[in-house]
Amino acid sequence: MSAPRLDRPVSPTEIVAFLRRLFAAGIASAQPETCLPPHLAAVLPFAPKGRLIVIGAGKASAAMARAVEDHWQGSLSGLVITRYGHAVPCRRIEIVEAAHPVPDAAGLAATRRLLAQVTGLGPDDCVLCLVSGGGSSLLTLPLPGIALEDKRAVHRALLASGASIAEMNCVRRHLSAVKGGRLAALCHPARVLTLAISDVPGDHPVDIASGPTVADPTTCADALAILDRYRIVPPAAVRERLASGAGESPKPGDPRLAGSELRLVATPRRALAAAADIARQAGIPAYILGDAIEGEAREVGKAMAGIVRHVARHGQPFAKPCLLLSGGETTVTVRGTGRGGRNVEFLLALALALDGEPGVYALAGDTDGIDGLEETAGAIITPDTLARAAALGIAAPASLANNDGHGFFAALGDAVVTGPTRTNVNDFRAILIG
């Protein structure tokens, strides 16, 4: 479908379809089949001397494994762990499904099997590690003395606390026997090449799947301070482990990580750039406001509304028509009983702040197809979103207060449902100002 020409009357249906096309373009830019193969050449200098073992975890890891199989002609074997419903068939690499965002027994058993694959390797062997968003819960093996249920309790509390992804992953690294560089240390003396699809603001390797193959600059004391900051009371075994500093993660300079290299194969900024290219080709100026925006989703929505109103009413800092793109990972502090979701919470706050501003349409969604705990990527707002909700007897302020963005947009028929995309480059937000 071609882009809508905003210099003439255009239907809301055309605009909504265009926003969906932009979202699809962002997702397509991060598909493993497209972005991963060029990096496989990095394996060539050393893989033929020994075994090539493929391991990994994340919502994109099965699709990444399939891309490796399709483009690597030499021998290989391995195991990767992905989220339920995200598997793709592979011939030589075993795919195991487990739970996300809270780990389960299937993930624990799969992680133990994954470690068996890399036990006893030599310096001529190569480990190709495929990681993406979701790996923090899928690759799960608690430190000795910490039970899986202890980790599950901490995960649930962090998800509801409003903590940033960096803060959550700091805690996760210090409760894990595989994260924060520990997996690479276990592979030593084999060479380790990690191909990563970034879903974190700033693309920091230590935060992608909690950095299983990179050194961890944070400490147990940092993790404990985060739990205290958000008033999370962890199980006794967790607090004892963090307070003692026992089992600290590998730090920069650890010789066991000297043979470990990480390459980013897809990032949030590239997804936004792909959408911007489509808009510009259609004659619509596009501006990327940032790919690492964080904060409470509803507050980001309010702030974005202020920018949008200034553009719409005063032509500053951009002239309309234009497209504003942004990414990152906002947070939601759950206070209500709704189904949550940071993208729908952002949109609901944006709609309330815009209050029916003419000519403004927006889409926000998670590129993995899952916003929060829902099998829904996100939603769309139009100038008449609040009016249509009121006609159905739905009070938008009450929905926001109850963290029920998913319920709100589902009732309007404005949810964006993609199904599993098998990639993850974080949140995607597009606001079209006509």
C-alpha cells in the first residue's frame, strides 16, 4: 500500500494502514534471516579447527538458529531456548521452549542441557551464542542456595515495580549461574562469538539477555540497593546471597572472557531508520527523536503530547505534515488491576493529553509482538479515540488509573496483534501529524 498523501483529504483507514506498514518495516529490518548472515564470516577463522557449538536464548533465538543453519555449510550442533510459541523448525540445532517473562522449570532444565553442550571444550572449539530479548528469563539457572521459586518471586516483583530494564537485569545477573559473563567463563578456553539482537536502551551488551557472555561491571551490592530502592523484600536466600557478595559475577579483565567477542546484528535504531526511510520515500518528513527513551510510560506519553501539540499548532520544531519516531523501553508501575502493557499505557496517556487534537494518529508497539504480559503488540490512537471510548461508556482516565490499556484498546478494536515476530528490538512509536 502506498503512503497517504497528506496534502489532500485522506481517510483514517489509509493513515492507520500506513502506520501499520511502518511498524511492519521496523520488524522486518530486524529479522534474523536478513540481519544475521553477514556476521557469520566472523566464525570462519577458527571454527574449522574444532567443533562449532551453537547455543542461545531469547525470543529471536530460534529464528537466529534457523538463519545459522541456512547459511552455514560446515558441521555444527547445539541447543537454543526460546519463548513458548516462538519456535521454528531446525535440523541440527535443538529448539526448546520455556516461559517468559517469569522463568519456569522448563527453562531451568533446558539451561542445564545447554551447559552440557559446552562442557569440556578446548581452545580449537568455537561457541556461537545467539541472544536476544527475553533471554534473561529463558536462560535460567539460580546460584547454589537459591531456588527457582525464589528467582520467580523476585522477577514478578521487579516487573511490577517500575524498575528499568538495566536495574532488573542487574539483579538477575547476581542471582544467576549463567548470566553476567558466567556462560562465557564456563565455555573457556573455547572461543566465544555472541551475535545479539538488542532490545535494550543504549544497546549495552551487559543488558541484552543479562549479558551471559560479557563481563559485568556491576556488583551484588548494586543489586541489593535496587531491591531496597523499590522496596522489594526478597526471599531470605536471595538477600543473604547478595549481602554476602558470594559468587560475584566475572568482571572486566577476567582472563576467562579474553576469547569472547560480541557483535550487534540488529538494534532499535535500525528499525526506526527503516520506518523513516519508507516515510521519506513517500514524501513525509520523518524525525527520530531517540531510540533509548525511558521513564514511566504515562509520563513519556504526556511529554510526547506536548511536543506533538507544538508541532501541530505552531510548526515547531518541525513543520507538519511529519512523522515522529521513537523507541526505547518505558516502565509501568502497576497500581491497578488491569492487564497493563507499557505501549498501551503510553498511548492512553498520549490520547488523554492530546484530547482529540485534529490530524494526529499514533501507533506504539513492542517489536516482539508482546506488550507486557499480553499476546498483543500494542495499539493505535486516532483523533476520535476518546470520543469513541466515551460512546461505549469507557472512561479513559479510569482505564489509565487501572493500568488497563489493553482492555481499553481491545474494546475499541484498535489493538495491534502481530503474533510472535521472532525478533525483538524494543518498543516502536510512530506519531503522524497531518
